[in-house]
Amino acid sequence: MKRAYDPPDADDGRRVLVDRLWPRGLRKEAAAVDEWLRAVAPSAPLRKWYGHDPDRFAEFAQRYRAELGDAEHAEALRELREQAEAGTLTLLTATRDLEHAHTAVLAQALS
């Protein structure tokens, strides 16, 4: 997991942005994103409910795991699993707090 604003590193492997919205102020050329997989991101209502409040993270993680089981999310998660099995995969997000971000839940779902 990495912030999309962080410079790419040689060890990143395939860099996949897993946010529903493009990171504010980040030029696509500077992002070094190999793929933007919006479909695996939390739904807009869930993202808005959570509001990056660490006190809500446990419930957010539970709700997000449930979302990952629906058809759209499951297909995107399958794609990510295939990419992870093929080599190093870095999940990118604009979120500042990586410990309480959806990427933490997603990384756990991929392992």
C-alpha cells in the first residue's frame, strides 16, 4: 500500500489506484499508475458515512468486506488477486491514513 502522491519506487511492481475518485491535484503523468480500478473501491455512500473517522474503522471494514462480495466488487477483487499472483502489486490511494484506509482491508482480503 502506498499513497498515490508518493513517488514510484523500483520495488512497487504493478501500481494500481483503487480509489473511486482520481486524487486531487495529481497529474496522471506524475502518478505512474498502471491501472485505475475504481470498481474495487468502497461505494460512495459507504465512503461518505466513514469520513475517514478512525473510530468508525472497524465497522467500515466490516461493511466494506460485505461490499467486496457483491458482483461488481468481486470481479474487481478477482482481477487484483490475479495481478498479485503474477508479481508485486502496490495498491495506491489518496488517503493520508493508510492504517485506517480501505486499502488496508483490501490488502487483507488479497492475502
